[in-house]
Amino acid sequence: MKKACKLTKYAYIRYPGKIEVSQEEAEEAIEIAKKVREFVLKKLKLKEE
């Protein structure tokens, strides 16, 4: 889950200000977020393995 650290910079989007994100960065962030979600669901046993 080391790649999850890359998502930190996107946490600030909900606050005023603007962040520039390329299409490639956005796609990578979405893929990482999906993997983090799956990881958490498995740990919470909310999804069958």
C-alpha cells in the first residue's frame, strides 16, 4: 500500500484552491484508490476473497 501515499496530494482538493492534474496522473490515482478500497474491504471482511 506504499502507492497510497501518492493520493495524499488529492486530499486537499476539497478545500479552496486549485490543483493541476494531468490525465495520466488522474488515471493512476483512480487505479490506486481502487486498490486501496479493495484492500480495506478485504481487511474488514466486507468482500469475499
